[in-house]
Amino acid sequence: MKKVWDRVGIAVSSACVVHCIAVAFLPLLFPVLAHYYAHLTWVHGAVGITILFTTPLAFLPGYRKHGLTWIIATALSGVFLVGLGWMLEEQVSEQLSHGIAIVGSVFLVFAHVKNIQHSHRHQHQCC
């Protein structure tokens, strides 16, 4: 069950990357889309809450199993950057705020993948 949360985290973080790229760059290519994307602000809150929910559910059991603090640090850095991108959305350009969130999401995907790999390795090494 623990790996399920990592997989949910990978899916949500990947969806965040796709959403941020679409919102930041598609309106530059197709200006008519800017009006449509302006009404999707609820998506940021939903993704943010999901990330905050899945992160401890995925990483705390993984950390207990493998004890690698760098994975937790990478995940927390990702959560911080996603949150920072969301908070800066009204203060800076969409490209910058979404770019920060994209980097954070990539950190989260990487951390989830490593959490799965190291939890799996540790399980086979000790059993």
C-alpha cells in the first residue's frame, strides 16, 4: 500500500508539470487560451492539497524503511518550490511562477521514484 502513495505522488506531480507548461506557454502560442486558463485557478489549490496529503504518506514509511534523508530533503524541496511558485503567481510572470512549480514537481517525481527504488532494494536486502 505504501508504494501506492508514491505512484499517486508521481501522477499528481506529473500532472502539475503538464498543467504548468500548458498554462505558462500555450497562451503565448494561442492567445485565445489565456481567457480559458484564467478560470482554472482552483486547480492550483487542488494539486497543492493533494501534494501536501500524499507527500508524508509516501515518504515517511519509505524513510523508516531505507533511512535516506536526501530523499526526504529532495521531496521537501519539491513541495517548497511548488508552494513558492503558487504563492508568487500574482507577483511575477506566469512563466516564472510556473517554472518554479515545474522544477518543484520534477524534484517530487524524482524523490518518489527514488523512494520506491530504495524501499524495494531495502526490502530484498533484509529479507
